[in-house]
Amino acid sequence: MAKPNTIQIKLESTAGTGFFYIAKKNPRTHTQKMEFRKYDPVARKHVVFRETKMK
């Protein structure tokens, strides 16, 4: 079988709460690190989430 094109990444909060989302990304089309403004329930506000590696 063929290997899937998408990889899983971790979007970690920049608020320092340790909260994270799991997302999928195609590294061939999205070469830069992903960055989203999403809701952090620990900080109870919208903050920037940046891509980090899964461990």
C-alpha cells in the first residue's frame, strides 16, 4: 500500500498553558509551519497556536 501524504502535527498554545490541538498537514503543499488563532479553554480566550512536532 502507498504511504499517506498527510502527517499529523501538534498545534500548541502560545499562552503557555500546555493545551494543544492535533491537526493534519500535507508537507508537500504547506512547507511553512502552520499558525492559527484558536480558542484555549485553559486560558479561556483565543490565542495563537503554532505547529510543533509530535513526540
